[in-house]
Amino acid sequence: MAQLLQTPLPSGRAFRGTVMPVCTSLAAAMRCRGNSQPLPSQGHTCARSTAAGPSNRCGRVLVRAYEQGSSGPSRDPSLDGFVEVKVDQVRVNAGNAVVYLRILDGRERVLPVHIGENESNALLKEINKQRQMRPLTHDVMKNILKEIKFRVVKIRITDIVANTYYARIHLARVNDATGQPEAGTEVDVDARPSDAINLAVRFGSPMYVAKKIADTAGAPYPDQPATPNETATEIVRSVRETLASFEDPTVMYTLQKDLAVKEERFEDAHQMQQLIYHEMTHNALLRLVVAMETALSDGRYEEAARYRDEFRRLSANAQAEQRRT
């Protein structure tokens, strides 16, 4: 892990400067660790769960925002273009697990994040405070960080590429006297969102998602009734008809990219790849199509119907906008 540099700033704001090196990397902390003291909690986690069922909220986590090393108002530049989220539900159905992150922008929307079965089980056990005979992987990670006097101060979901989310975990050394992160010690590491969310819940740390992801991948709140009068067969037929009506803009780009690679026009191939990436990350309709296909293949028919209805709404709005112009 890269060594950090530090310089004093007013109000204890964190800063990566260029003045003097300090021994605050995780590896150095392991080597230099003194006696270990349990870290005071900087946030609180409240969990609520009900019995498993088709409409249950398996867990709801309320996370208190954590201001890093600040005695007054300050702006965290790493959060420019981000919006806070919190775990609202964890749903597991036939081995398929989805974490719904409620987007705290007042629009009553969630960000569905598909995670592995093991990660979802670990998250649910932490939310429901189920005692384990032996620590799970994320518990071990938390214990290691506490032993070397670090903690997770926040996580960010930063990007989505080809339906895969990318996240960053922000860590900082904790001052024994104040229980607050020390200025200039924050580092961030690449992580899967499932691991980042698990650690954030265990530390009671705030979670954020890029606004561009919230705008393009956000979905209606899953507890809203979808289409109660539709059977699974009717939903499958309707969703397939909706998918068939969509003209995927990445198909032509993919064909052009493959042709450019075959003809060794690698700059052109790179440009086509950039266009595909742009569509995958910015085209809300394409994101809904991918979500519909995934939900349909997993047998989550009500969820597929919600994505279909949202797709139709956005399509109608886009057509109305075109007619006005």
C-alpha cells in the first residue's frame, strides 16, 4: 500500500500532501503496532428483520453519517458527485441474492446490487446480530483493522462496467485519545461492493454511490406493488415483447469493434470499446434491459415487471421529449 504524506491543515481536514512521510500504511502499522485497545464505535447500526417471505424486508440498516476529523463544517472532496445510500433490504431467492441500497435523494428509489450467496449470508447475520461460533471472513477483516488501529470511515460505489459494480473502501488510523480518524491517514482500496458493504455495516460507516450510477441504475422501491393482476406467464411474455422492441446500441458498436480488430485497426477498435462503455454506464434504457433479462432468467418475475414498467415510462418520456423538439 502506498505510503502517505501529511501536512497540517486547519480543522483537522484530511489531506494527501507532499511534505513528510508518515508510517501509517497498513503494512507498516502491522509492523509498528503497539498494545491493542478496542476502538470506540463511531456510528451505530440498527437492524430490523422479519421472517422470510416473498415481501419481507430481510434487513434494514440505518447508518449515522461519520464526519472524518472535523470539528466544524467541511467538504470531503472525495464525495463530490456522490449521494449517500443505506442498506434497505437483502433478498435471497433460490441462491440469488440482491442488496437494495436506498438512495437518500428524496426520490424513493433503490440501487439493486447482486452479490454472492456467502456475502449475503454474512450481511444478514451481521444485520440480525446472529452470534457465530467462529468469526466469518468479514469479521476477521474488521478484527485485523481494529488491532492495527484502523477503521472503515466510508465506502463508495464508484463505477459500473458491463453490469459489474466497482467500489472503494476508505480506511483511516484512529486516534486513541479522541477516537477520531487522524488527519492525513486516510487511504482507499479497490473492493467488490459486497465486501465494502459488509465492512461498512460492521463499522457503522456511511455508504455512498456515484450520482451517475444512481441516475442510470436506480430503480423503483421494491416494496411498491408491481402488477398484482399479472401471472408469471403474462409477465414473461410481456417482458420478452418489451426486450424485443429495444434496439441495443451496443450491437453495432460490437460488430464494428470486432471488424476493426480483425483488420488490425486497433485505434478504431478502442474507440468502439469506449462507445460501448459509455452506453453501458450512461444509457438508462440499456441498464433496465440488462436488469430485466437478469431478473427474468433468475425467475424474479415481479422484479422483472417493475423494470419493464420503468422502461416503458422512460421510453414514453423520451418519445414525448423528441416530439416537443
